[in-house]
Amino acid sequence: MKALTITLALMGILAGGCTAEAGIGVTEEPIKEEPSGEEDKNESDMPHPFNFETKTVKLNSGWEMPIIGIGTYYLSTSQAEESVYNALKVGMRLIDTADIYGNEVGVGRGIARAMKDFGIKREEIFVTSKLWTSSFANADAEVDERLERLGLDYVDLLLLHHTAANDEHAYQAMERGVKAGKIHSIGLSNFYEEDVDRMMKIATIKPAVLQNETHPYRQGKDVKAHIAPLGTILEAWFPLGGRGTGIRTLNNLDVIKDIAKAHGKSTYQVLLRWHLQSGVIVIPGSTNAKHIAEDYDIFDFALTDEEMARIDALERNQRFASY
């Protein structure tokens, strides 16, 4: 069973905050616009800046993607449903799941409930899923399976979960999915410079997003610079340090606690804000509705250049994942 390989996935987090709770029941204007004409396709290859008013970034595919959302790694089907529902309730519009998580059905249910209860339109929601390595050889059928499990007509972003045999074939299958209207944007996860370059030798569509372990102890600046000419945006899994040791380490650092105190925010909120101001998309995970609301409540303050530099100085190229 695919679930037996879950220890190799380790792609999301269960994290949360402490006190703030805001925006309950608020929906937002649609975040996506249908790309139109060659103008969208031929813009500068460098990544677009984050828009902190719309809370989105324009991808190299022409689609708008939210810069913060809910991660569902390690959540059961029922937990994923509730987390997604609560995330959409407070205003989050980015949902991240994967084949190997085994909870896409729950994610789809959470989306359907929120659309019904809060009047959210499908085009307002940005759904990411991933193809697992054991399915790369059968990737065309796996694209259809993602849609079936999620109960959606299209997925906004589909990623290859890891480098593996047949990953080039799988990437080309995702490209076919884009041409068929089943996928809006495609990308990679757990790929680094050499494998990104290898993939670009066969790609006809540039990856819109690269999702890697990223946090103050492992900031990914080299890979971020490497993918910038492609217009590819870096997205952080483990943005708060992951589970257990990582979260306890980062959120107990004096520098993070000092900055949090200065802004009247939690350490979690400071870390997430640092990511966004660094141009990195974040997908913190939680099953706690209050924590989900707090994670999203990071748009009413900004870190100073000096505070950003203090967190930047924490880099040590240390991973918290065990693979």
C-alpha cells in the first residue's frame, strides 16, 4: 500500500500559533484570472513580487497563487476535511495535499462544504496535489485519479513529489494535463539544482513552483537563486521547522521570541511573516481552528530590514526532516 511509504514523503507540518484569531467567516474576491494572450506568456522570466494586499503572487504560468495556505500532511481523511474547511472559513485560499498523504478525498469534502456554507467559488480556491514516485510510470492515469479523489474538474497546481525513476515521463504527463485543461500549473517538490536542470532538458513548460524543506535553519537561497531565471517560486514545507524537534527549536530561539514580543505576535506568526517577506510561499498545517486563524493573521504587521537580517543570520543548512 502507498501508505507504507509515508515515511518517505514527509511533506507538510502540523504547526500552529498561540493567541490571535481574526477574519472568521470572511470570504475574498476571486484570486485567479484566466491567462490571456501572449502577453502573459512572455513576461519577464524572473519571479513576480508578492502582493500583500491580494495575498497572492502571479506565477510564470499566468495564474495567481495565494502566498499562504493550509498543509495537510499527516492528517487523516476526516482531519483534512475539517482543517481545509476551517482554513477556507478564515480566508485562506491555498490548499496543499498529495497522493501519498491519503487524504485527498477529505480535502475535497472540506472544499465542497466550505463552498456551500460560505459561498466561496471554485475559482477562488487554489488546490495543490502531488504525484507519488511509485506512480510516475502511470502518470497520465494518476492525473485523472487526483481529480477523481478531490472531486474537482481541474487542479490548480500539480507537483512531482520527489526525484525518482520515470520522473521525466511523469513531468511530460503533467504537461499533457495542462494542455488538456486538467491542470493549470505544474512544478516540482524535493528537487535541487542538478535535477531541476535535468528536468529542464525535456520540459516544454517551466515549473511554476518548487516545494522544498525551507525555514530559518535551511533557507534555500542557492536553489531559490538557481530557479529564479525560470520564474519559479520557492514554496516552504516545514516552514516552522516541521514537527517536534524543529518546531521546538525555531520557536524557542531568543531572536524569534524577541521579534515576536516587539510586534505583539506569536513566534509562529513571525516565522511565517519572515518567509513571505523573503518571497517564499508557506503552507503551515494544523488541526486546530484557532491556530489556523492565527497562522493567517500575519498581514497587519511587517518585519523591519534589521529583523529580517537577524533571522537570515540563523542559516546553518540544517534539515529537520529525516530523509
